[in-house]
Amino acid sequence: MKDEIKSDYAVETRALVKSYYRGGVSFNAVDGIDLQVKPGEFVAIMGASGSGKSTALHLIAGLTRATSGDVYVEGERLSSLSDRALTIFRRRRLGIVFQSYNLIPHLTAEENVLFPLRADGRKLDESTRDKLRALMRELELEEQLSQYPDALSGGQQQRVALGRALIGEPAVILADEPTGNLDWTSSQRICAIFDKLNREEGRAIILVTHEPAVAIWSSRVVVLQDGRVVSDIPRAAYADASELAARYQELARVGAER
Ligand SMILES: Nc1ncnc2c1ncn2[C@@H]1O[C@H](COP(=O)(O)OP(=O)(O)OP(=O)(O)O)[C@@H](O)[C@H]1O
Ligand SMILES: [Mg+2]
């Protein structure tokens, strides 16, 4: 049997394709993406609505199976895992955050954060409690521990969702428009948390966003169009959010003319 090709990246996709049917016709929502994200790298994914950002992120998260090609997360090839193994892998190794916070309404903030550990059948020992306290302090949620989601602001709910994603200490964090429902201040606060997780804790982050002001926190902006990578812009290539926005709009203009 052929040796399986390994990956040293935090996340790597190879010739990744996802096909869907629209009006009885098959099309590729993700159309051959080769993406390499190093351990400790922070990558933003931008692109017009429908360009395949969420589909790509869901493939990387193992929430959707690829039509062809491969996804490796920390060297593990997702297509070689059974559905059950993939669920466990996702819970233990990935931190995933969405635009909608998806909190469980009848659980308190603290219980929501602890949910993945409970789902994994883990006991709450003293070291887990210490970790929880440190995490809630870092997310500035100490006052909200026993509150239910409907009593929390959007920014607070998203920080609880981040806590839930982080409690298992994943090396890779995936976020699909995590600031999409938030005002400027709450949004930048979430970005600052991602920045800290990346810089101080060395976690790899892939964050999908429409907003240049969010994308500038990353070290690299990957732009998708029609399911393909059309640009890969390093942080050094622009000074601020408005320069990134100008560059991004230029790409969209050229894309529309093609
Ligand atoms: N489950 C599905 N079945 C059929 N088509 C789908 C499915 N999911 C996504 N698509 C299509 O695939 C394409 C890419 O969708 P995707 O959600 O990845 O875009 P996106 O870049 O995340 O857009 P947005 O910025 O609006 O969130 C779109 O044309 C969408 O309609
Ligand atoms: Mg999307």
C-alpha cells in the first residue's frame, strides 16, 4: 500500500473540491483550493457572498465531506476518519465559532463553555476549574458566569461561544464571520482576543470575514472567488484597513470583468 502523504501544517487542503447541485446542474462551490496554514499562523479568508468561504471552512472543520481532494488538520487526514471519529476529533482538536452564537438557551454561560468537556464525558477536576476561571477572566465574563444567553449582549454571547471553542485548548481555531452580528467595539474586542490567542498562545486561526477592519488583524488575507483562491495578501502589503479594502475592491472589479 502506498504510504500516506503527511502534512506538517496546522491546516492544509489539497485540490479541495465540494460540488453541489443547483437547478439539477452540478457546480463546484469550492473548486480546487490548495491552502497551507502553518502552526501559529492567523489567516483571514475574504470574498464576495457565495464565493465559497463558509463551504471551505466547513470542509476544514469536517462539518461537510469533500467531493474530492483532502483536508489535513494537524497532520490528520479528515477523509480517513469515520463520522464518529471525526466528531470526536472536532470536539477535541478544533475550536469553531460561527456568526450566530449557537449557545444552548437553558444552560448558563459557564455551562455552555463547559459543554464540550461534558459531551466528551470528562470530569470537572480542579485543574479544569482553574482553566475555566482563567478563561472566563481572559474573556471578561466573570460577572456573567451564571447568566443565561438571553440575558447577554451579542458581544458577551460571542465571547461565551469563544470560551466554548477554547476550553479544550485547540491548536486550531476556525471562525466563520464571528463578528458579523456585532457593533464596532464588540467586534474589535473579539479581534483583540483572536490576536492574543494567536500571538501569545501560538494558536493557528482561520477567520472568514467581509470586513477589512477585522481581516487586518491576521497575518495573511486569502481571497476567494467562485470557489478558488485568487489572491494571497501578506500583512506587509498594506498599511491599514482602508488600503486593504482598496486592494480587495480592485480584485473584485478585475474578477467581475473576467
Ligand atoms: N448545502 C448546499 N447546497 C447547495 N448549494 C450550496 C450549499 N451550501 C452552499 N451552497 C452554494 O455554494 C456557494 C458557496 O456558498 P458559501 O456559503 O460557501 O458562500 P460564502 O462565501 O460563505 O457566502 P456568504 O458571504 O454569503 O456567507 C453558493 O452558491 C451557495 O449557494
Ligand atoms: Mg458564508
